[in-house]
Amino acid sequence: MLPSPFGGGDQACTSRRSVTVPPDTSRGAGIDNMASRPPLVMVVEDEAAISMMLEGVMEDEGYAVAGPFATCASALKWLTSGTPDCAVLDTVLQDGSCKDLAAELSRRNIPFMVFSGNPPETNTIQEITEAIWIEKPALLQTVLDGLSDLLVEPRRRQGSR
């Protein structure tokens, strides 16, 4: 078992292998289509322990996971043929700022939330100013609540958790 990198020791995760969900353009057809299949969440996180934890918890809660993606380039490449129902992204990845990724998600009306070690008041990326912002470390339940908010009310919202 690995201790939770989220703080609070609220859950632990066994080692998992990373699986990238193949692109499926029918996935992001909106909340009405989710009754027949699990919601697809794009996970964009470059810290391996955190991405594995997010992937494991989301799968345990019944979500399908696209990624995790450690770079903006790989996430943007996947988006050329795939559409998630929502996304969780860090603000800075291995290849830099997630500005272009956030802009593409917004352009396609894909709701997303930020899960970052940086506080929201330090944000300089215009494309994420209205996103739900969860600051690391956070309880896993807080992340799951944020996902639920995105899927019930599928749009970006201002504020933090």
C-alpha cells in the first residue's frame, strides 16, 4: 500500500498499471449519454503517485479514465480523436503550462477542474480563472465531489473547494 499523497491519510492505493482509454468520440455526448456508460474523466497530472491515486480512486468510484497524461502535448493529441465528459488537470506539467489544454477544453465546452499544489490566487493563466480549483493536498472525497459538480452542472465554475 502507498500512503496518500493527498494528505489526511484518507485512502491508500495499491500499485496499478496505467491504461490509456482509446479515443471514443461518442463518449462526450453529454450527461444524457452517461446513463448507459460510466463518465469518462481525462486525468492530466505529471506526478506519478498522484496520477495513480486519482486513476485508482476514480475507477473505484465507477468512472472511466482517459490517461493519465503527464504532458499537455499528449493530452492535446488524445483530444484530436477523443472527447471526455470532464477533466482534472494540474496547472503545470512536464512540458509547461496547461494554458493551451485549458483553452482547448473550454473551446469544446468540456468542463474541467484544476487540481494543483499552487493556490488559486497565484494563477496567471486566464483560461482557468473560472475553473473549480482544488489545492493539493486535499482529501480524495473533495476531488470526487468536484467531479460530481462538473458532471451534474457541466460547465466551469468560479471558486475553490
